[in-house]
Amino acid sequence: MKRNWLLPIFVGLITAGAVWHGTLLATPYALMSAALDKIATGRINTFVFTQLSTADNQPIVRPSPDLSYSTCVFDLANGPVLLDIEPVPDHYWSISIFDARTDVAAVRSDRDTGGKSARLALIREGMAIPKGYEPVELRYDKGLALIRILTTDAADYPTIDAIRRKSTCKQL
């Protein structure tokens, strides 16, 4: 009796390809969703200011001990989210915006702003842009804003901490 193996092999290859492609598409969303849940701890559209990392205190995987981190898990479902980032004089700082797929949507730093504050409006297509804000158009409602500030001298940390706490993340 002759068996036709061509059809089962073809179906197996198509199925394997679909599963592989689906895994590639779903993994970034799953990872970012888990990260947002861990970071947000119930706080959405609000900055969370963490302490400097130590061996006993590592709020993120492999943090740099000379960077102070501030995070805002945002949700654009109810409208734009406005970020006002206070500059830290004489220190490198940056704000990075990550979307729900872990893609970087925008990065601004002290070098981009000339030492002035960064004012970003996180929006979806069709949302109004408030005057005085630079639009960052996103394809997804959820994501993460991350401020990093270089802290080379631990004695400067209290001053840096006071300045960074003036930064805001709020729903319009």
C-alpha cells in the first residue's frame, strides 16, 4: 500500500511556520505586559522614583548602580499622557518611551534639549496635541516611560532625587 506523505509534511511545515511566527509576534507583548505589571504596582500615568540600585535592591534586571531610575507605566486609553521632565544640571539624563511591543518610540536627553526640560505628549493617531508639547505618536495604548540620570557621586544623590521628583507623568 502506497502512502502519500507530501500532504502531511506540507501541513506540518505550514503549522510549524505559523507557530514560529505567532511566537515572534506574541513574545514582545507578553514580556512587556509582565514588566508593566511588575513596575506599575497599581500606579498608572504616575512616575515611580526608585532608590539607587545596590546588590540587595535591584528593581530591574541588571540595573546600573550609577543610574537613578524613574518609571511611568502609561495608558492612553482615556487620552494623551503628558510628560514634563525636569532637567538635572551638570548630569547626563535621558527619557525613553517604550511601547507595548518593547519598541523604542522616542528618546530625549540633556543633549537634545540643551539642558532644558523635555515636554512630551504621548498620543495615538487623531489625539489633540497640547500647546508646548512635542508629540510622540504611539501605535499602542500602553507602554513605559523611563528616566535615567547619571549619578557618579553618591553625595549628589539627594540633590538629584529632589530634582527628578519634579518630573511628572499625567493623563490630560
